[in-house]
Amino acid sequence: MYLPFRLMEMGGMVKKSSSITKSNSNWLWRWAEPESELSVIPKSKTKRLAQQAKLANVDAERAVSRAYQIELSRTKAIGEAMFKSGKALRFTLSSSGRQLVLRTQAARRLFEPGFRNKK
């Protein structure tokens, strides 16, 4: 599982994103935040592991926050697309309805002797 990620970092196997919202950041490939590395390494193994766990939790919270923001932007984009699709459908239906009315009136003018379009 580690190998494909490593190849992507090196420039091989570049995959085009199929997501709606394009992100230019490579946050998925960063395994550790710069501030999540221990600056002062405690001598006690227990303290060192506790500090690493604390920093790992901070990293996890940040990753979840980033994923949440990305999902919000995707949801917004999908909602906007649905709204615009509904708007296009409304205009299509009103245009089709208008054409039907106009063609009906034109046919009535041809076949009914006293019919006039009065406005």
C-alpha cells in the first residue's frame, strides 16, 4: 500500500482527479504536519510515546477538519449543479409549453374560419 503513494510523490503514476472540486494542495500525501514532529525528545519512553500520541491526535483532528471542509465544498457544488439543472428544466418545460400553445393556435387559424388570436 505504501508503494503507490511513494510512486505518486516521485512523479510516476499520476492520476487525474475525477472530483467536482479541484484541489491543488497535496495534503493527502503529507503523513505528518511539520509541527507534529517532536522538537524536544523526552528521555523517558513513556513520556515520548505520550507526546507522540498527543501530536498524532492533533494531526488526526486537522485531517478530519480538512476532509469536512472538502465535503462541504463538494456538497455546495452538487447543490448548485442541482439548482441550475432544475432551472434549465423549468425553462425547457415553459419553452415546450409555449411552442405547443403557438402551434395549436396556428393549426386552429388554418382550420377554424372564425378563430383569431385576440390579446
